[in-house]
Amino acid sequence: MNRTIRLLMGALLVLPSVMFAQVLREDFTGALGTQLTTAGWTQSGSTATNPVTIDSAGLTLTQFPGSGVGNAAVLKTSGQDVYRSFAALNSGSVYLSFMLKVSSAATGDYFIALSPSALQTNYYGRLHIKASGGGFSVGLNKSNEVTGGAVYGTTVIGFDTTVAVVMKYTFSAGDSNDVIDVYVMKDSLRLAEPGSPEIAAYAANTKADAADLGYVTVRQGGASSAAALVIDGINVGRSWKSVSGQTASVTFNVNTASVEDTLKANSSVQVRGSAAPLTWGGDSPMMTNVGGDYWSITHVFDLGTSVNYKYFVTWSGDGWEGGSDKALTVDKDTVLALAYWNRTSPVYTPSDSMDVWFRVHMGSRPDFDPATDSVQVRGTFNGWSASNPLAREGVSKFYSGQVKIPTVALDSAKYKFTFTKTGGTYWEDAIGDRLSLIRGDTTLVWKSFEDKPIVQVLPVTVTILVNTSTVPDTLKPTSFVQMRGGTPPLTWDQTSPVMFTNIGGDYWTANVEFFPGATVQYKIFTFANGTLTADDYGAGWENNTTDGSGNRTLTVGSADTVLPLAFVNGSATTQDQYWRPYTPSDSVDVWFRVNLQSRETFKKGIEAIGVRGSFNGWGPKSLLLKQEAQHGNNGSRKYDALNFWSGVAKIPASAFAGGAVEYKYVVLDANTDSAAIVAWENVSNRTIAQNAAQGDTTLYWKWFDDIPYAPPVVKDTIIVTFRANMNRAISERGFSIGDTLDVRSGYNATAQEVRIKRMTRQGLSTYYQAIDTVVANIGKDLNYQYYVTKNGIEVREIYYDFNYLPAGDAAAEKRRIAVTSNTMSVQDTSTSTANTHRVPRFKNLQHLTQNVTVTYTVDVRPAIYTLLAGKSLVATNITAYVLSDPDSVLLWGVWMNGPAVGGWDTRGAWGSARRADTTSHMYDDGTHGDLVAGDSVFSLLYDYTTADVVGQEFKFGIGGFDNEGGFGNNHNENINDAGSTWTIASQFGSIDPTFYDAWDFDNQVPRFTTGVSGETGIPLAYELRQNYPNPFNPSTTIQFALPKAGNVSLKVFNTLGQEVATVVAGVLTPGIHTVTFDASRLSTGVYFYQIKAGDFMSLRKMVLVK
């Protein structure tokens, strides 16, 4: 370590050891002839000749503290050395000062030095004197490192002249660069530290520094080198003021009658504070007991020192006084008024009488019960009556109280403590009368009843179990959960030391020690984050209990205990402290809880949340959950509780016999248990562990779909024009002029918020438009979607982004546009079924106005051509089954599934169970509504009533397997109930045209990616394709392929073979040709169309239905 030493020559100051600014003061007050070894000094080494003796009158020097006080010590030229210790110092500066009068000097030797507390003979700051110019000069070395003895100053001082010398040693950073300065003052001691030392900044870098300084040694040296001198007023201090008399003493006084503990005269009572010797820690000096409850200590401070302080008592509770720090500025010697620990006034109320505070501890009587028994003090001052009851101090066994004794009555009192319980009064019979001399207001030191030992009462451990499933916030296992209260060690603020540990899901535990008999009021504090900031200190309180205090209460018993499980009250109302959010039953009560914040399409106020699982047969009804209410404590509403849905299922224990219970959360279209499912979670089945059968439980909350809410990070302001053509939605009855159309943008955290903008009709057209300003990111996507409100019912558009990756992600149900600039336009006007910006479509949720029989048809040629292109169809529910053979499509056949045919899996799950169902089986044999057998178009008839809605959802599966498209990607079509029959014609795979890319869904023909000659697109063979749609009304499209140019005729015939129309007649070029046949003049029936081109002839059947 590097320290700095400075020696200052001037008047010497000596201070009592209790004073900090002065850590040592020696005024040699002993009688002349007194040897220093009998006056607090110790001999150094073995030489005892010429002992150092008080042999001179005291020296005097202007402004030197101690000038003329006591006598002085005489040092001869050789003989005994002596030393004295002081409190070790290891930082800042250390000042050594004294008065000096030299009568003779020789070649030079040191006569005084400092040394470290670990080794007194290892001298630092050795001060030398040698003869010079008819007088003497003062020199210095750090630790015998100077050749010739020392480095000397230039000032020559006359013999027999009293001077002051001050040496200043400064500790510095490093190993060998502590600095020493020496000052010499002839006429008087300066009150301010001079700017020019006699020896300045002496470092001696070749010598290691002292670890600390704890001794001063006075040395007589050698006969040929030492000086003869008188020394007086030796002082060691920490500042110039301390060695120049600019200090004052402060006496601190405190009464500890208010401490609820068995303090004794040797207990630890301190003043702790900001100015040395006070510290804010345990090393602050101990106060001295001056009798009973009274303690005192005196410290010396430099004048002008500002001191902040508090009294501290080491006991079983918090030793600090409450309230703000006390403060004083030292300007004179001061005796502070008596303070009472942790109080601003005496423990008694002052009166005109003598106020005496009596105090007894009843812990020496095991038969004493604080809950029922009372305590009194009786004596000569009250005629030995029970007129002075004592009050219990908190939850302790201390009892105390004030007795007002007339000042003329007596100056001493006899008394005893008594206590009363059922059956009589008990006196201190084991001892005689107590006696106290009373001279004025006082507190009498506490006594134990009959002066017997106190029976030690140990604290008991209380285990607290809490459940946080009732806190409407996103708590995690790392969240902040705390017990706060008014009984130590609890506090009512963030410093309370009792923190709960998560033991799984919503369950937390904590252990805390209380003393038996204590009545504890407490509450649970929760905060989602793991740490608190100053703004959060009061932002996690649970709501009140039904107790009058609003708090939880506990009366501590005599043994360790585990409290019943407590649910944190995050509800909107007061609750019993052991309430539950559900009514317990004989079954296993399971509390479900899910968060919908990340599901941006969820319609609060319209849709609801349920649970389906093995415990309720996966349907047909759901366990209906309830939307949670906001936290009842307004200051603790840090999260929107309306994002949470929760509820209880009463599950028989037998349901767990086969293992874990499985379940999923579902979105319902209404707030009833029989409501239709809008969406299942797109996750694997969730499970309730088998051991849940052992008792009721709460399931830790989940994000719906396990997708956490992610706040968006956006920066660019974008003006977006949204434009959509509603022509198809109108023709399909999903939209009517007059319905409300909105565009919502910003889904999936692609904008600052999800914005809703009303779209307006453009003139008399079917185009609708809205201009909105969103905050998003240029270079990223913006997700959006259209919503229609028809007759008060809000409906989201039917949309799937076939190009979105990963496939099946919920975000694929949103539209997206790349944000390229601050102004952009979105045109959703394409009539292509596969175009990303295709026109919107909507499911009509109105009920049918009459019963309707619907013919469902599906053209499976897209599947056949996809397999011909080398792809395979994989069943999403049974991945081991793969369809690769094109011929197997017609061999297996087709089944439907979904609400359109009674509900998902209602007639059997995908696979063999679905194949066993005849109702959802489709046909290509001319029956069940099928018009043309063997034309690769399968059909099914299904009857609907007015209880059904117009919009129907379904999916096709070859072989009864779920192999048409991904999860959640289904067909949605609206029924036209203008008549009693309707046909819904579909193409297999149109819900995923990206996968079925061998088929052109817009033109309903294969793309001919094989069998095409070169780049000309000319087919290699003649072909007449099936018309589409079929059945049709009134027009249909017919497509044919010509490998070469030639004369072509395409004619239509009725069932009698009569020609009813010529569609094509003439020479055509090679290629694929498409024509439209208008049959508006024909009647309903079966017709045949025939092509002739060169030697090629082909005939197909079509059905006109009007």
C-alpha cells in the first residue's frame, strides 16, 4: 500500500483516548520524578538505565492546546526508550504533534517515531535532531533508509527555545510511496495548516509502507549522537484541527426502557453515525451503561463537523431506531439531552409528580398466560393496592407502566410485582420487598418476576403455502412473491425478508419464524417481474380479506405449523383468507386458466373460451370458462385481466386410472357450453398428470396455442390505402350492400397496434376502400384481414395464405403485404382462387329461412394429376398412411368431415371410423345426387333445416383420411336458400393450390406440365375434358386439346340423340381451347357434347339444372 507521511513541528497536543479527532494525548500530568513506565508508557527493549522521567515544568507556546498543562518529560543523551499505543489508523493522514525545547545537540539521532500496530519496533517517520549553526535543525527518515541518518530541514533553531513540531504521515495508493511532511513553528502553533513544510513530501520509495500506525515511541538515542531535550504535549490525531485544539466534545445519552428485550449492563448499545469515530456499522464505539436503563458516551469532533446519527441496540428485533436520522453540528462542548430509544419522548407522560416507570418480565413464570392474566405493581406509593396495572409490550412478556408519586411523599419506595389470573393473585413471595431510591422522574431497570431466570422461549417455524392462480397477471416461477406484515421479521414494505419460492406452477411456499402467542397480520404481495423498482413498491398488494383489518391474521401456536393453502386475493371483492375460486366437490377439482392476449383474432364480447378433453369425451359440449375480472386493488392493476379465462372441472378420480387426462382449449362462437368451435389450439394435447387424482389442483396458466404475446417494435409511419372487390362475396351471399366492412391491420406484432378502419363503398360499384395510417416497419410485412358485420354478427373473412411458411401457422390465416414505402396501396381484387390478393369471401352465419337439400360435389382430378406429377398425399392424422398411386384415388373414394355433415369427427374420426360412415360417404356411381357415373366427380346429398346456418365448413378426404390440406385449412361455402335445393361444387385441393400445382383451379384443367411439345405448349394428344361446373345453370365451360390444326366440330345432343346446339365448327390451331356453352334456352336435363377432329371423336355427359 502507498501512504503519505507528514511531520509538522509546532506545539504538541494530547487527547483522551475516547476522543476520535485526537486518538492520543499526553500532557505529562504526573508529579515531578515520575517515571513514564508508571504513567501509562511501556519500556521498549531491555535498556532500563536513565529512565525517561517527568522532570521538568510544563512547556508553554501560544495557541498550543495543553500549553502550561501538567509537566514535561526529559530525554537525556542515552538510556531507556518508552512507547505508548493508540487506536490503529490505516487511511487518510495521521498527525503527530508536540512541544520541544532542546538544550544540546550532537551529530544527529532520532528521538521520536511512529510504528505499526503489528510490530512496535518497526519505526516509521523517525524524527532527528542534530547540531547546526549554533543551534539545531530537524531531520527525518522514513525507516532508516538515509545514508548519514536523515534528511534535514534548513531552519536553525536556537537552543532552549520552545517550538512546536507536527509530523503528517499520509497513506497513499501503492506499496512504497506514503508521504511524510514536517512542520516547525517557533512563535505559536498555526490554527490553519501551513502551506510550506520544513520538510515537504518525503516519500522514500525504496522502503515499504506501513500497514497501519498504532504506536508512538520516545527514544533517548546514543551518547555521541543524541540531543538533550524536554518534550511535552504529545498528540496523535486525524486532522490539523485535532492537533490545534479546534475540537469539542459531545456526550450522547440514551435510555433503553423502550427496548422489548432483556438488556443488561454489558449489552451492546451504540451511537452509529456519519462522522468518525461514529460509523453506520457494528464497529462504532460501544456506549457505557451508567445505571439501569441509562447509557452514555463522549466523543470529540473537529469544530464545524456535521453529524447524522441514530442509536442502535443489539437485540432480538431490529436494532435501529425508526424515523429519520438525528443531526447536529459541533460548535462547542455539548451534553445532549437524554434520548429514549426509538421514541421522541419519554416512555412515560411527564407530570407534576415524580414519574416512575416500572417494568417486569413475566418469562420466569411458565404458568403466566399473556392471553388471560394481568400484571400490577404494588408498593408503599399506592398502599400496596392493585391500582397500578402494567400493560403488555407488543407480543413480548414485558409489562410496564407509569406510577405518579407525589414529590413530597418519599424519596424511596418499597414495591413488588404481582399478577392476577383465574383463582387469585400471585405475589413475588420468593423475594423480599424491592427498594428503589427516587430522586425525580426515572425509569427503573427491568426485573424478572421474583428475580428468577427467564425461561427461554424459542420461535416456531410457520410454513406458508399460497396459490397465485387468482392473480390476474402473467406471473412466472421467477416472479416477485412476498409476505408483508407488522410482526418481525415482517415489514409492511418492500424490505420484508420473507420471499416465496415457486414449487411448481401456481404453488409457492415460504418459511418464517415467529414467537409463540404472537398475533400476526399480513398480506401477500405479487409482481410479475422478478425485481421491483421504486415505482413498483406498492403495486402488488392483494385485495382485502373479510377480516375487519382487511389483512390475513395468524395466532402463532407453540409448535411448528403448516398453514392451509391460501389463494392470493386478486379478485374484485373481499374474500375469506382461505377462500377458493371454486366450490370444492367430492371429485378432483381442476382449475383451468388460459391467456388470449396473443390471439389477435379473438373477439372479446362475442366469442368465448372452453376446454375439451378426455374428461368430457372431447365434446359435444365444452367446459365453459369465464372471463376474469380486473384486480380489486386499483393500485395493483398492472395487467388487463380480461385476457384471462378460467374455470373449474370436476373430474372423477377414476378418469385418471388410465394415465394422464388430456385436454385442449377451444375458441367458441358464443358464451355457452354447446356453442360451436371456432378454433382448436394448434398444439399437441395438453395433459393433467396422473398424480392430480390425489387432490384438487390448479393448472398453471397457458398462452392459447402456446404463443406468447410479443409487443411490437416498430418505427415507420405508413399511409395505406386498402381496396377490395366484394363481387364474389356478394354472389356467394357472404356480403350484402349495406353490411359493414372493416379492415384490421397490424396482426402478429407487424404494427404498433391492431387498428380497425371502416371501409366505404366506391360509388355504385362493388369496390370498397379505406385509407389508414399505421406505424410499422419499412422492409417488413404488414398483416391485415377483412371483417364484415351482417345483422349484428361480426364475421372474419375466409382466407389462407398458401405461400406462408411454416405451413399450418396461425399467421397463414392473415393477409400480408410487404411494406416498401411510407405510402402504399393494397389491391385485393383478383378473381383467381390462388392469388395472394384474391377478393374476400365470408361465411354467412344467418340461419336458413327454409329447409334445403344440398348436393355437394368434388372433382378429384386435382388429386390424380398431383399424384401423376410425382407427389404424395400424406394423412395429417395418420402420417404412416401415404397415398402415391393415381389409380388409388378413384379406388378409395371420398368422404366429407366437418360441421357441414354434422360436426368434426361426429360421425367418426378420420380413418377407418370415417370410412364406416355412410352419411358422409360420397359417390361417383350416378346415385346420391351424382349426375354422371365415373366422371371423377363425387357427390353427396345432405339435408339442412332452419336450425342450421347458411355458411358451412367441411373438408374432403380420400379413403376417409385427412389428406386434402393442413390443419385449420378447410372449405367454407354458403348455401343459397332461395329454393329447397342447392348444389355446392368443389375441387379437391382448392384449399391448397400451391401443393396441388399440377392443376389449374381457375380454369379447372390440368396444367400439362408433362406431355407438352417444347415451348409451344402444344399437347401431344387429342382430349375432350369434362365441362365445369357440372351440373350447371345456365352456362358451363368446355375445354379440349388439339395436337395439330384441323377442322373441328363440337356439338350438343339431348338424350334422344337430337342435336340441340353447335358450339364449334371450323378450322382451329393446335393447343388447348376453351369455349363457353350457354344453355339458357334449354330445359333441365341430361345432355351430351361430342367433339370430332380428324379421326378423333369423344363424347361426354353434362347436366343442366334450372
